[in-house]
Amino acid sequence: MIDLDKLTSEFRIRFGGTPRLFRAPGRVNLIGEHTDYNQGFVLPAALNFATYVAGRSRKDRCIRVASLNFEGGAEFDLDDPVRPSQNAWARYVQGVALVLEREGHVLRGADLLIDSDVPVGAGLSSSAALEVSTAFALAALSGHQLDGMDLARIGQSAEHEFAGVRSGLMDQFASVFGRAGHALFLDCQSLEWSAISVSHAQFLICNTKTKHDLAESEYNKRRSECESAAAFLGHSSLRGASLTDLADRSDTMDAILHKRARHIVTENTRVLSSVEALRMGDLATFGTLMNESHQSLRDDFEVSSRELDLMVEIAQGQNRVLGSRMTGGGFGGCTINLVEKGGSNDLASAISAAYRFETGIEPEIYMCNVENGVGEI
């Protein structure tokens, strides 16, 4: 948990004055991986891990930003051309500021101090939490009230332009619209969504503490492959494709593109089935769908890793685990596990011990509490 008194005190030491406090959460995706940028269906939930921003407006157009998590900081003038900060994390702040301005939201200068407990590199959207929290803070400090979808798109644009990751909208959407005790069923084509209660379920997040260097480059490669597959099948996105399309074109379609498309088509079906199962309170079926999702991500989309597969295998071997899958972009990070309520501490210890024995790596296990989205504290 973030110590808000410490954050406020540190702000006063560094910048002077009393700040306003803002918060935006990370997210875990329960099912629906890599479907968002294919205009498909996703089912994320906002987490109790969050990025917090202490901020105060200035009289000029200068933005100064520092972090309690990383060394260094950044300072830039909104009226001058902005060179990218040497600090990678600060580029997200520069990015959302520039996108806000470009979208017509004229900003005042601001002093910002950031603290976060969203694990970095774990596939829990630490970048989206940073984008959404700072964009919300900068807008609020300048007297702007943003539509939720506009706020999510601003974060997504910063991710594309300043981090070079061609992500879909899911991460920022979940950070904005999160609702305690509910997953968010989002149609990434129409942007229609509904809250699905998960209060009857219990989730355990297992962090493999690994992230392979190819994650970002392979993410963009998978997106390009999906676009090529959709074009081959005569659709604007793989949202419009079906298993019949794939069967009819299997003899002429590139084998890799066929596998990528098959994952997206079947994953969309799994999301729809998962929503129905959760609405009916059928956790056993939802767990089976999670297992099938991981198999598809491993074999058809090929974004898993040895450590993720091992963590899933260990979890699936536990009596109280109903389903397990990798979550996030892949090539490391976390798994999400649907577990029977009660005894989670013993379960976490068993999974940790088995994973440590096989890899020599000490994992991190988190209870998944589903919380609200962005807001001022």
C-alpha cells in the first residue's frame, strides 16, 4: 500500500505547498488476450495496485515531474518543442501532456510527484496506470473534466507515440472505468461495455518475476500478423473472422497467420462463454475456459514462456485451482488463477515452493482485489 502521508510530505519537501492526490489502478485481464487490438472482446478488472500522483498547478506552463520509484525526473515547457526525456517512465507523462494539448485541453503548468505499487514488467499495466493517473491529474489541475473514453484514448495514444507499443484500448479502459467487485466486459469494436460481478470468485496472481527482451517487439509483430491475417480473409479486423473462414482458406493461408487468427477467433468465443458462466455463477466452466485460453496463447499465438507455462502447470495441479492462464502481453510477467475461496495462503505457499524448486526464482503471489478506477482522493 502507498503511504499517502509520505507522498504528501515528500511533495512539500521537493516542490512546496499542499498537493491534490489522484489515483489510477493497474489491471488484470481475466480472459480475452490480444483480442482488444483485433476489435474483439475482453474481460479485465481494475486492481488494488495503483499509481498515485501528488500534484499542484503552477502559474507558468512548465511541468516538473519526479517519482519515488525511479531516480531522476523531467522538466519541460509546454510552449516549447519537447525533446523526449532520458527517463523512460517520464516519457509517458510528457506523452499524455502533449496528447491532452493536441486534443484541445489547454494545460497549466504543474508539479507532480508519483508513487506506485503496480509491479513493473509484470503484465499488470503499470504503464496504463501511469498514463491514466497523470493525464487525469494534469486535466483536473487545469480545470478540465474529461469523458472516460477520451481519457482512455489519450493514454493509449501516449503508449503508441511515446513508448512505441501499439496496444489496444483495454488497459487504459480498465484503469479508467474499473468497478469494485466487477470485471468489465468490453466490446472493443463498439466500445459498449457492462460490469460483470466477480464477487463470488477469488483470484490469485502469480508473478514469475521474468520478462524477456522480445516482449515489446513480438507484441507489435503479433499485431501486424493479425492485420495480415484479417486482410487475407477479407475482413477489416479478425473480429469479423470465423472458424468457417479459417477452414475454407486453410490450404492457401500462411500457417503462422492461420494460427494467429485461430487464437483470436476462439478467444473471442471464450470471452463470451466466460461472461455467461460468471453471470450463472458457474466457476468450473469459467476455469476450464481459462485453461483453454492459456493453451491457445501458448500454441497458436506463441506468446507464452517457459516460466509462464511452468507456473500455469503448477497451479493447475493444485486441488483448489479451478483455472489458470497467463495474463498480459506475454513472454513473462504474471498468471491469473481462479481459486476456490479459503486457504489461499497455503495455496500461495505451495505454488511458490514448487516454482522456486524448478527455476530458482522467488515468485511473488498476490491476492487479487478488484477495485474502482481513476479518481481524486
